[in-house]
Amino acid sequence: MMVTEEERNNVLTVSQVHEVGLLLGKVWALTRVLNQASKIEHGHINNHTVRAATTDVMKSVEQIKAILGV
């Protein structure tokens, strides 16, 4: 079976796969924190913590997109 140039360009290295896995784990964990925070009464959550977690999620998603080339 012949591999096309496009298929060859779509291959990730082991380190890229590992990095994406770590980033997905981070996104998953931070998303759980944000989901739990949304369930807590407004007066009991630190808005700075929510903003920081949201920023971390978005940065991780951007890193994943950069690695995957999307």
C-alpha cells in the first residue's frame, strides 16, 4: 500500500502524541474544576480562580490545535 504525501504529512511523532495526551488530561481536569465551580453558590467561588482555569483551558486547546495543525 502506497502512502501519499498528504498522509505522510498527517503523521504525528510519539512526543507530539504524548504532549497532546498530557494537554487533553489538563483540559479535562480544568474542565471538571470549572463544572464543579458552576455548581457552587456564587458567593463561595473565587472568580479569579475560574478566570485562571478558563485561560489555562483555552491555552491548552490552542497548543493542541497547533500540534495537530488545525
